Amino acid sequence: MLQAADSAQVEQLAQQAHLAVPLARLLVLRGITTAADAQRFLSPSLANLNSPYLLRDLDLAVARLRAAITNQEAILLYGDYDVDGTTAVTVLKTAIELCGGTAEFHVPHRIREGYGMQDAIIAQAAARGVKLIISVDTGIRALAEAETAARLGIDLIVTDHHLPQGRADHPADHAADHPADDAPDDAPDAPDASEARRATGDDAIPEMGAAEVAVEELPTAVAVLNPNRSACSYPCKFLCGAAVAFKLAHALMLELLGESRTQAMLPSFLKIVAIATIADSVPLLDENRVIAKLGLRELRKPVSPGLKALMEVAAVDLHKPIRASDIGFRVAPRINAAGRMDEARTVVELLTTRDAARAREIATRLDQLNASRQQEERRIVQEIEQRLEGDPTLQEAYCIVVEGEGWHRGVVGITASRVVEKYGRPAVVIACHQGVAHGSGRSINAYHLLSGLESCAEIFTRFGGHAHAVGMTFPADRIPELRTALDAHARARLTEADFIPELAVDAILPLAEITPELFAVLSQMEPFGKENPEPVFAAYDVPLLEPVRVLKEAHIKLKLGIASKRNISALGWRMAERTAALNLLAGDHVDIAFTLEENLHPDFGGLELRILDLKRAAQP
């Protein structure tokens, strides 16, 4: 589907902002139509960060935290086990220590504790003398747990970005979106075939239930920092959890360290917050774009032993600009692997340690855990594919529900996204253990999967999530009931046409017009991500110069000819199976949708295409 841009707006923006017309067109397609907005988008600065004091309750939070530091009170940071949660802990812990305080932290174990704050952990903190708990990337719906803290004499500050109890579903309302984990195992920097088909990759929030109450409810706390509060007028509503924690850290340092010293430290903090912003799949617009662009720039100069070791094991080349894909497909999966396969608290240790040897040890362990995650994912995916191939009824369900004994609960969300990607249908993947089912679901754009769960809420012990990513726990003997209910719900709302993915194309681009100069123009749009996807182009009737090469049994490499007699290489990730069905030969012509990439290999580098879709060209 070719997107339409107002040609008059494009021409006006190109003239006023002194931009190349292709760049102006891409900006207009993203809703940027003035020279001032274009300047902020293309060249953001620290001055473009919003004041933290625009967050409601920020002054109350700083006052209480400042008092705790002054009085040397015991402080507990309560986080989450994903990239967003662990980096949020890191940001706030670092700021508190720079300001003269100390803070312990708790990151839940995914299997033993699950998502969210727990009464038992709060009680243990009270027994140790903790007087202040600060939640990061969690806590906004911890109403009962907040009451427990109050009863035990603990003050609570909530920093979160999920929707409060009583608010309707919203694109920002997700537990932890990790498209990073969907990268090919043997090409960790290779994105999925289509941003539009990319599904989120973690368990959804279990505390979100079916019934929405009429009035927003907030936990009892000294302060509740959340841009999604109805009474909060913060300009950027889609910050990630680490960014909200950063706002508190920023204000705290302004008050205790002064503006000059704080300003000098902000770039270092943005390194960590950028990782979370990209990994959590929040829209890379407005303040998030400022954070991501400046943070990626700073990541080329890692100072802490932990960041250096992490970049090394993730094979991120610090001699070239770091892209969002480097974070999304190299760094973030290794951080997430800790929470999926082991103890996520080691991530905080990695990012805060000053011991280079210990940092290398932890980073190596994360790399190993990521490899184990990939292996477990492949095993489950193979079992699912075998199951579906042997059961056409299951494969043709409007919502696929598949379960297995011994499947690792930490990877069922990623696995569900694989099923959605291959079959184009909503999917729920369930790990069964001792009669209990732990499921994770992913969906297509046309289907609201959380509504599907709400239609059969009586099945679940706990469930929640948002439109396209859900999590659930329930008795395993009710899986057939769930399968029937979700299929019926989906059939009433979907048609076969909804299972055909649609790829938005920004422009027609004949291969002869691809030049280094054009790529340089397009690079100004980075970092790419949600709401600012890589520009997608289409080219028609392109000759195939050589037979299709299959790489590692999953990917393809093509050599395409263009009118100027040059040729250009193209890669297609996980497209081998689809391409084989076309029976393409050298000399055949194809229509392709693609993005532009730059291969920096010293021997055979240069511009190349990343194929998102292709088909045999129509016969003349």
C-alpha cells in the first residue's frame, strides 16, 4: 500500500527547512510539516528534554527522597525483570548514590514471583528497617500492596508508565514490549521482515483484569509519577518506565548537585534510558526521540565497565554510528535473557559495577543465557510447527492456541510472536507445569486479543495485557475451553483478508536512483522504531542476475540488476521458505518492497537492500 503525502506540504517543508524533497516527504508522512518541528526531529538537543517538574507529584517525590538521603534512611527500589525495569533501577540507584544516599533494590524472579509488587517482599523490607520504597516500571496498579506498605510504616513513591486502574486500554499500556528478542538467532542485528507484523515479546501484566472500573484508582503513596495519570499534564505521554525514573533522578540531582553538574551528567544517563526506550518499543517521537538519538550518540563512548562489556559481547561496533537496531537486536535480548532464563538482578549489578573483571563475567553470562533462550525458542517453535502441520484444524483456527509440557515460561511470548509471524493469525502459546497453564499471546493489528480474553474471563486465575500482547495463568484442564472460546470470538470479528499482512510503502524507488547521497539523506531520520519506522520503498520489474542463495537454511541473498548496468545485493531474513515456493531463476524479474542498508564490510561493503516482500513480476 503506497502512502499518500500532500505534495504542497512536502514542497513547502522542503523549501522552508532547506531539506531534500525525499526527506521532506518522509517527514510529512510522519505528521511533521513545519520547519521548527523538522529541526527538532532531525537535530534534537538536551534543551528539547521536558522539565521533570511537569510531572504531577514530582515535587512531592523529590522532597521525600531528599529527606531520606539527608537522614540516611534505608531505601528500596522495586523494579521489574525486563530491560525497562532493570535499567530504571540502575538510573535511580545511580542518581541516589551520586547525591549521597544508598539504595538497595529488588527485581522479581519471573518464575517464582511473576510481575509486580508483592506483599512478602514489602514485609521483608520493613523487617530490615526500610522506610521508603520507590517502584520503577511497576506499581501503578499495586493498590493492595500500597496499603500493605502503609500499614507497615513504609512510605511509597510510584514511578510507572502503565495505565492506572480504571483507565481503558491504550497503546502505551504494555508490560514489556521486546521486539528485540524476535531477531534471527544467527543474525542478531537483522530486523524482522516487517515492522507492522512485529509482535511484542514478554508476558503481559497479570494484574490487569477484565472489568474496568469507572473511576481511575491510584495506589496510596507519597507521590505517583506517571504521565498517563488523568490529572497529569506532562507533554509526552508515552515515556518508558526508565524515562519516568530518569525524570525523578534528573530533578533530584538538580536540587542536590546543582544545574551545572547535573547538565554535565545527563548524557551519561541518557545512554541507559535510550536502551530502555528502544527496547520497550515506545513511540520514538517527541521526547522519546530526543532520548534515543542523544543516547545512541553517547553509547559510542561507554565509560562504565558494565556497558563496555555488554557492548563487547553483543558485538556492537563502537567505531561507527550505533543504530536502534544494534540495541534492539544485539543489546536488549541479552539483557532480557537474564529475566527470562535466570536472575534479572544481575543486570543491575552489571550496569553499576566498577569492577571490569566482574562486568566481563556477567556480560558473558548474559550472552550464554541469550544463546540458551534462542535454543529453547527454536525447540518450542519446531514442536509447534510439527503440531500445526499434523492438525490442519488447529492451523486454520482464527486464534491459534497451542500448549506443551516442559516448555519454558520465559520464552512463550517470543514463541507466540513467531507463530503470528509465520501464520498471520493471533496466537496463544502455553507452558504447562503440574496442572497449571502459563500462557502468553500475541496478535495481529486487526484483532484485540485482550478483548478475547475478557470474553472468557472466568477461565483465568489471572490475566491481563493490552490489544496485541497478553499474559494469563489458569488450570491446564481448561485449555480446550479457551481454544474454543477464543476461536469463536475471533471468527466473529475477523475475515480471511485480515490474515494477509499489509505493508505500508513510503515511495516508489527505482534501483537506479539508489545512491550514497540518498542514503545519507535517509539516515537523518534515524533512530527508527515505533511510529518512526524505516522508510519502505518499492521497485518493480527488477531482474534477478543470479539464482537465489539460501543462507543458514532460513535467509536469502539476491543479486539484482539495475538500468545503469550496476548490480546491487539484497538480503531477506527468514524468507527462504517463501522464496522457494516462487521457483525463481536467474533472469526472472521480481517486484520488491525493501529498506536501504549500508554494509560496512571492508571487502564487499556498500549499499544493499533488505527485502521485506517480493513476488514474481507480472508478465508484460
